Amino acid sequence: MSIRMDKEWLPFTPEQVADAPGHMGVYQIADADRQLLDIGRAGGGTRFGLRGELTQALERWGDRGRYFRFEVNLGYWSRHQELLMLALHDHGHLPEGCSEEQAAQLGRISPHPGNDGAARPSSRTV
Amino acid sequence: MDFKLDEEQQAVVDNVRRFVREEVVPLEMGLDPDADELPHEDFKRLSDKVRAMGLYALDVPEEFGGPGLDLVTRAAMAFEMSQHRAGLYAPCYGTFGGVGLLHLFSGSEEQKKKYLEPLLRGELTSFFALTEPSGGSDPARAIETRAVQDGDEWVLNGSKLYISGADKADFGITFARTGSEKSRDNITCFIIESGWPGFHVRRVVHTMRSSHYATELQYENLRVPAANVLGEVGKGFSLASGSLLRERLPYAALSLGPAIRAQEMCIQWIKDRHVFGAPLASKQAIQWMIVDNEMDIRQARWVVLDAAQKADRGEPFRMEAAMAKLAATEAAGRVVDRAIQIHGGAGVTKDFPFERWYRELRIRRIGEGPSEVQRLIMARELIGGSFK
């Protein structure tokens, strides 16, 4: 499994967002150059899950938000943290939609160079 | 056996119960159902209240500023502290403070000054890295991380898996093989700093516990000063074994807290909820689940308190501690499973805490030594020897 979000970017329009699932998960919003503007999550307490959160994000970003993508993910909390840490590692800062408080609370991650996947527990007998 | 708490113990437990129900539970209403942290202002306010109660830094030895509680009181407190949604892994959201690395109390004076004291003051954070991709239940044989001495330094190479908090911590303790033979006598404990070259947090490891992830670490020619060997070279496993054994009892007691709360919620629910023209409480199928819950809770609670009492009397309690961990984690899993069944559709929603407890209790049967290892410990105590 890739640790970076590798879903296809979709046009950030009311019509596309209306098709987003009502599930818990994480999402990213990007500008016309596909530069990240925001990384968010739809948690267990949100109304209408990803669809609800993305609908609010449409209002928040207006014309600047041109693309979005999402993952349905029951582990939305830790996945959100992971995406924020990856953004910090890759760009040296968080997207502008994220708060300074979020950056201050984040951990540090340095994925293996050239390997976006992950090691797995060994089944070798020792 | 008499497990009745004395007046002083009961007063402490009553205070903790009030704190959980009046301070912690109401705050949870406004948090994400998977949250395991409080907003900073709330954390500070609650933490100050705990200090005023004289209960801060619970598991810190008295000479280092801890409250010096006996284990029976500590276990009875733990039964209460986890009776909220996040309580199993974030009892009272950490407002009671504490220290994760009991090994450090066995360190040199220099190590205590550099690492332990700032840790106790809350100026540094720490992690514990033992498990590797090759296994965690039998670390003496599974550890493949190597440490080779080079002058005044040790050079570590290897990886660690399922490590909590390493991405945010300032330092941690870790274990590496310092001899060729795969035995307990070739494992050395090191204090390492996360800012040192060669220390990498390679990825987040997602688990059933959404709010709290583990990490995978890699040590790539990580150079550690010889002064950072904790204890003796080759004797890493002998450190703090007594303290770690004591830690198993609060762990067991915390596991039971959600079960106790779930049972309370079930009893209220079945009185209020009507089906086929009568309260759920009138149905024998439901009554029996309530009775089974109560038996599970009481048996496990008594086993935990029995172990705590033995420890407080200074008697050996290795087998009792293993039994307490096994009994409490497995009983709590059964109770919360029944609570979900009793609550029906509501039981599996995030409107109630049961689904979170259910997921997190499943981990509890593996963390801190799986049920099978606890049975192994008990079997060794009962029969003697390891029968390899």
C-alpha cells in the first residue's frame, strides 16, 4: 500500500462533491496547478461524512480549489496525521488550509528514499 | 480474602470517579469519537485539578515526586480512570501524568539528570522500542538489531516495528544485540535521541486503534555514546523487571474499566428500552447476558486485586500478574461484545463508546504480552521449567 494518497484528482465542483460518499475518511484539495491547499478528515462525528466535509470545503475555498481526492478510511484519524506528516516532509510546510497548531502537534516521518511502500513483519523463523 | 478498601483508599477512588464523570466525560461530548487528546486549555485545567488532588505522576516512585500509592489503590483507581470513551488507551487523557520509561530509574546519575528529570518535569517526551519485524513476544531470540562498539560509541543498525510515539518523542530506549549468540545475555539497552543522524521514522503503522498509530523505525549507522548504555552491556532485559511486573496490574485494571461502565450502561438501557411490549430487562436472554457480564467483571476484578494485594505484601506475584492481565483483558472483551449485542444497532454506532472499546480491547489481548504468553508464564510457575 502506498503511504501517499494516490487516488485520481477530481474536479472540485458541487456536482462531483455530491457524489462523494457519506463515509468517514480523508481528503485533499488542490489548486489549478494541483498544489495542495488543504488536507482534511471526515471523522465519526461529522454529518454526511466526506460529502458533508467536502461541501463545507467548497464554500471555504471558492474558486481557488480546483481539484479534490479522497479515501474512505475507518482509520481516518491516524491516516490524516500521516498525510499531514508526509506533506511536512515533502514540502517543509503544511498546506495553507492547515493550522499552525496542527503543525506543532505533528510527529516527524522520513519515508525510505525511493520506496513509498512499507516493510512488513517477517515470517522467518528465528 | 477481603478486598474492601479502607477509608483512605475509598476516598481516593471516589475522587477519581467524580473526576472522570464530572470533568472528563462531559468534555468527550464535543470531541471526535476517536480522539485521544484534549484541547490544550482543557488538558491544563484538568491536569491542574489532578495535581491539587495530590495524584499527579501516578507511577513515579515517591522519591522522585510520585504519590507513593500502594498497588491495591492504584488498581482501584485504574478501574475508574478508564471509564470513558478514550479511557482504555488514554485514561483521563493523560492528565494524571506519569512516566513511560521505568527503566530509566535504573540509570546512572548522569542519565537520570539528562533524561529522567526533564522527562518527569514534562520537558522531554520518550518512546520505548523493543519489538522488531521478526517478532515481539520472544525478543531475546527475535532481536536482529545489532550494536557494534567503535571506540567510545556503539553503532546501531536495524529496525523496530509497532513503536508508539517515536515520531514525536525527544528520546527513547531501545534494545540491540551485542553478542553473536541468540540469548537474553546478549541484549543491551541503549538511550537514543530522535534527533541523531541515522535515526529514522520510516512510516506510520495504522491499527484498529484509529486515534493512535504506531511507527516503524530504522537505525542506519546510528552512533550512540557509550555513556548511553542503560544498565550493563548484555543485561538489557534485567533492567527494571520488578517495576515492569508491577505495571502489569494497572494495565489489567484499566482494561476492566470500560467493561464496568458498559455493564452500567447496559442495565440502564434494558430498563428503558421496550421490545414486544415489555422492557428488554424482562427478557431472559438479556438477563443472562447481564449476569454473565457481572461474573466476568467480578472474577477479573478479584484476580487483579488479589495480585495487587500480594505485591503490596511483598510476596512473589509473577503468576498472579500474568493471570490478572489475561483475565481482565479477555473478560472485558466479552463484556463489551455483549454490551454491543444488548444495544443492537445502536451498539455498533459511534454514538456510543462500545465500538471503540471493542476495537481497542481486541488489541489489549495482544499488547504487553499476548494471552498465550501470559498462560506460558503461569504454566512455568505452576509446573516449573520451560520444557524446550
